[in-house]
Amino acid sequence: MAPPKPTIDFYILDTSSGQRSLLFACRLLEKAYEAAQSVYIHAPSQEEAERLDQLLWTYRDDSFIPHNLYQAADPFPPPIQIGYGETPPPHQAILLNLASAVPAFYQQFPRIIEIVFSDPSVQQLARERYRYYRDQGCNMTNYKIKANEL
């Protein structure tokens, strides 16, 4: 019997700001942490992974989201890990994909989050990921988020 297909949630933001989309990602990560869900964030590069790492420490004064940059040898990983390029261990509940392509390891996650903001090139790449997930038989949901909800 084949494993169940992941559920893909596309959050379509009414903003053209990549920075505001990262702040929205921080809010989602905070909610996942509060719900005791582990998350692997797949960043497009080491620079972007480090940028998000810094942002998670500072995005809100009254927030604490335990996280780190992914290290395969970490014996006690925090619930939120940020990686780029490598395949994470299969114990996380959620994959937050910030890269422009579908990661090869996406099927090991039951839930995948994709964040899309109002930039033509970002939207085109998101359409390609959407088609790929759809063609793979994944369950998908779209959420339109207004700028005032960010």
C-alpha cells in the first residue's frame, strides 16, 4: 500500500514584499510551535537560511520560537529547523518550502506549506510547483491572505 500523499497548503499573500512574506512565515512557525508540531524549513540558500534564523530571534519582542540551522549530528534538535540543500530526517510534521522548486524529499512530510507573494516571477514558480504537486496527486488547499491580515 502506498503512503498517503502530503497535504499542500498554498498561502497566497496580497503583498509584493518578500520581507513581509517572511514575517508571515514566522507567524505560521509560531503557531506550529504552540501546537507542538515540528517543522523543517527548506531555504533556497545558506544566506537565506541564516537570514530567517536571525529573523526568528527578533521578529517579535514577546515571542520565543526554539529553532536552529539544521545539523545532521544534532542529538537534541529543536522543533523548528532551517536547512538548505540537504535531506532532513523524517521526523518533522511540516515542511515549509521557501525554495523556488519542489524539494526531492517532500514526500516524507504529511503537510507542506508554500508561501506565495505578489511578484510575477515568484507567482510563476509557484504555479509550476502547484502543477507538480497536483500531477503527483497531492491534496491541496489555497488560502488568500489580505495585506491587513499579515
